[in-house]
Amino acid sequence: MKLETAIVAGMFALGAVAASTGVANAVFIGNYATYEGCVADGNSPLTGGTQWECVPVGDGWDLHTY
């Protein structure tokens, strides 16, 4: 029983670390009314860079960089 508990606890800890690594690196840049505006700033070296994502939200699109 103790071995199973230790295994489950270890798996939970690894899952928590894996889930937090991607979220911690995302940076919110701004909110855009259109997808095209979000993509334009995502492609810009000043605001986007090499890795970016336009995420749909209720009032438009949010630009996140990684």
C-alpha cells in the first residue's frame, strides 16, 4: 500500500511540473479586435518574435509570446 501511494504521489508531482512549465513561459502582449491585427503583431519582431499565438477570447484575440 505504501509503495502505491509513493508511486501515485510521484506521478502527481511530475504531472504538476510538466503542466506548469508551458504556462509559466507565456507572456500576454495585447488584445486585438481582429485576427489579422493579432497575426500582424505576432509576425512583428518587436511584439511577436519567433514563437507566438493568437488566442480567441470574448472581445477579440489575445496575443501571447513564448
